[in-house]
Amino acid sequence: MRRQFPSPLAAIAIALLMRSVTLHGQASATAIGPGSYLSIGIAASGFQQDYGRNSIAGEAAYLDANLYRRIGVEVEVRRLNVHTEEDVKENTYLAGLKIATNPRRFRPYLKLLMGRGTIDFPFHYATGSYFVIAPSTGLDYHLRNSRFNIRVVDFQYQLWPQFSFGTLHPYGITTGISFDLLRPGFNPHGNRIHLK
């Protein structure tokens, strides 16, 4: 049985069709990620303090740097010194990897932060400094055609493995607002454009 090959005209049409599909895929990929940006934010936090199992509140500041598409880093400083009992206060200074899971205006994310935590013991008896690991998840919302982002919610679970009286497990939520210091540009739908 003789094998039939497609005509030269059909082969050219198939090649052009495949090329246009490939080109379309490449063009879309450059605008999928949220792009490189740098933003700074302020926030309010409420935590369940594992030391004494009290609720505690305070403020936070964060620097969010998206380096490439969905991968970035975040640095945060948090002071929990409101609604304390017996003057017990906690501060954390954390930094780590952040991965945004959606490039649109609603951007869920995951973070793994590490750093230092300090705690003021009751009645100013002493202050301790400890290593902290803090996995987090949350949702940011980018306000269309602006440089502002709303941190709708950030849930953080902390581990203080070297704490003097056994590992601490504080956890809490944070909400805030950030401003883009560096913003390469936006496409017509309000998404950040990735610059290569």
C-alpha cells in the first residue's frame, strides 16, 4: 500500500497555523505574571499570643518586591503591643519568599518568612530574642489604574522553636494597604506588565 503525503500547499498551511499558535502563546506569556514591582505597606494585626494564650494587637510594615513573574520576596516588621496583659509584648522582624498564585487584580499568595522575634516578659522582668519561622497565606487586591494595593487578609502561623519554655505557636491575621514605589506599567485590564 502506497503512503500519501500531503500536498505542498497543505504542508505550508499547517506550518503557518502551527507558527501562529506558537507566536500567540509567546505573546500571552509576557503579560501573564504580575511583573516586577516594589511596594511598601502598612497594616494592622491581631494575634493569638501563645505565651499566656492572650489576644494581642498592633501594627506592621512590609516591603513587597516581586522579582520575576510570580516569585518575589517580602520583608515585614510587626509590633504587637496593644491589648496586652501584664505588659507582655511581641515584635517580629521577618523576611522570605513570596509566591503569587494569580496574576489578576485578586492575587492569592503563599509566603515562607524567617527571622527574629522578641518578647517582653511580664512586668518588664526580661526581654528574650528568638528565631522565628512563619508560613503565611493571604490575598492582595490591586486597585485598578492606581498604585495602591489592599492586603485583604494575611494569615500567619509562627513557630518560635527556641523559646525558653518550649516552642511557641502564635498565629494571627493582618490587613493593610500598600503603595507601588516602582511600577513598570499596566496593561489595559489593570494587570502589571512584566518587563524582560
